[in-house]
Amino acid sequence: CKLVGAMLSKATSLGIRRYLPLLQLDEGHSIAEHVFHGAGPQLLSELALEEHRLHILALRAGDARDITLSTTDHRVTPGDVIICFGPDRAHDDFETSMLGENSVPGQTSLSGNG
């Protein structure tokens, strides 16, 4: 997948997403996985996903296969995967805010998956 992603980013104007879309829905909405990039543990409520118009569907701890339902008082740690539903643009905005101003456009945190 890394090779295909690199080829597509050079051959198209789409760029590389920093999250993994799982299911594309009508009207520009999707379900996607986001790897939490925080410096340390953080409550889901502190991520302000509602402000990004994203709805949390489930969580996965790091490389674990088990998926759990989320609550706002759940604490995520770096490497945990947050599975969200919302507008495609909201996924992009959330990644940008999570990575902060030091992010590098075009980097992908899920480049080894698939």
C-alpha cells in the first residue's frame, strides 16, 4: 500500500490523507480511522471532536484488534485509533488540529496499513 499511495500522490492532485477512510458515504461524508498523535494520554472530551463535526463510533488501542465503544471520559493514548463519522473536510480539519502547526502536509500516519 505504501508504494501505491506514493504513486497515486505523484500521479494525482489528491495528495495523501493522514487518516484511513473506511467507508465513503453520500454527500461527502465518510467513516475513517484517525491515529491519536497527542504527546500523552488525553480524554476524548478534550479532543473537541464535536467542534470538528465528527462523531466517535469506536476506539481501538494501538495495534489491538479489539474495538470498544467510546465514552467522552475515555482516555486515549498516542497510537490509539479513533473511528469517526463525519464530513470529509472535518476529518482533514481534525487531523490538522491534532498534529498542530508543526505538521508536514502530505505525511500519512497510516502509511503501512493495508
